[in-house]
Amino acid sequence: MRTSPLLVVALLASSSATVAAQPRAKAPAPAAGSITGTVSFKGTPPARTALDRKSDPVCARTQRLAEDVVVEGGKLRDVHVRIKIGTAGKHPAPETPAVITQTECMYTPRVVGVIAGQKLEVRNGDPTFHNVRGTLGKQILWNLAHLAGGEPLVRSDLGKAGEVVSLHCDVHPWMAAWAVVSDHPYFAVTGADGSFTLDGVPPGAYTLEAWHPTLGLQTTKVKVKKGKAAKAVFSFAAPAPKP
Ligand SMILES: [Cu+2]
């Protein structure tokens, strides 16, 4: 026997009415947690010297301080915080590249995180000429001229998880940046407030790493629970003066 179309409509209407009348089901707890915290600098930070940028009249228009160690209100900028590689699964690289912009003859940001296989796009926002030299240890990966108004340089040869590619400009020797390669997306780089948040982290016990280009590496342990924000803190200090 064929069901009449009218009956089907009536049945559908009544079933949706039943659903609407039911009390709202509690939203399921998210499967992942997060890690959040801050990176501090203990003690008096090293003085930031004014960069001598007279060699390029465009750069000389703005005064900038050295960015080797940038501390504001006791918080440390440019720290790459991540779950130790090899312990959070292997994740594919996203389609979108990480981006570093050359602006006022500085790299912004100074430290980026990438997933192995992800591209890095270097933009030139300056009305002057740069060259971008990427190195991995002592190996030069690329060395490219970057004209004012030139197209972004897009690189896909950033090395394996665990490696750090450094970027330098030979026209402006004070320019330096770093791309830290991971095998997962659970990383962040601290801004001026020293804070970081790693979202969508699968529950588990992890070693958390904090790396700064001149102050080195620190680690701590952290336990991530479903739907909760685990807290982590790091504290760096000036390296002891060399004898
Ligand atoms: Cu430059």
C-alpha cells in the first residue's frame, strides 16, 4: 500500500514538533582541552640598544631598538611554545602559509611556528630593497633579492619537524627571524604580553617546550584534560655573563 504524500507531510510535521518539545540536550563536552599561560622574564632585562640604521635612508626614517630580548612589564615576547614534537601525533600542513612581513626594516613577527610541509611567505612592506637568506644550521636554503613592491617570496623548503630555519637580510644586518618547524599545530608565539594559548589539544600528559632565539629552551610538564584549560608558566632570565 502506498503512503499518501499528505500523510508523510503530517508525520514529518508531528515528528519535528516532538523534537522541538523535548528539553534541550546538554552540549557534549569538547573532546579536546587547551594549554594556556605566560612567559615571564625574571630580573632586569638586558638594555635594548638603538639600532644604527643610517646605511639605508629608508630604514633611517624610523628609529628602532634591538629586539634580541623584548620584555614589557616582566613578560617576554618572541617565545615559541609548543608540545614536544613526536608526542602529539602527525598532522598535515595547512594550505595557508605562515607569514613574515618586512616592515620598517624589521621582520614581523620575529618568530613563527610552522608545521612540516607548510609554506612560508615573506612579504616586503618596505619601500626599499632586502635580501632574504634562509639558513638551516650552516646550510643556506635560499638567498633571494626582494625589491620594494616585489611579490611575496614563498618557500616550501623549511626542513623537518624539530628544525629551525633562520632568516637574515644582508643589506640590513640587524634583521633576523626564525621559523620553528613542528609535526603538529599545538604551538604559539608570545606577543608583548607574554601570553600563549594552545587550543584543541587532545587530552594527555605532555612535555611543553618554550624556545627563545637568544635565551634558549625550557621545558615543563603539563596534563591536558577534556574541555579544560591546563595552566603552564615559564620564566626566563638573562644568561650569566661569560667569564
Ligand atoms: Cu633588509
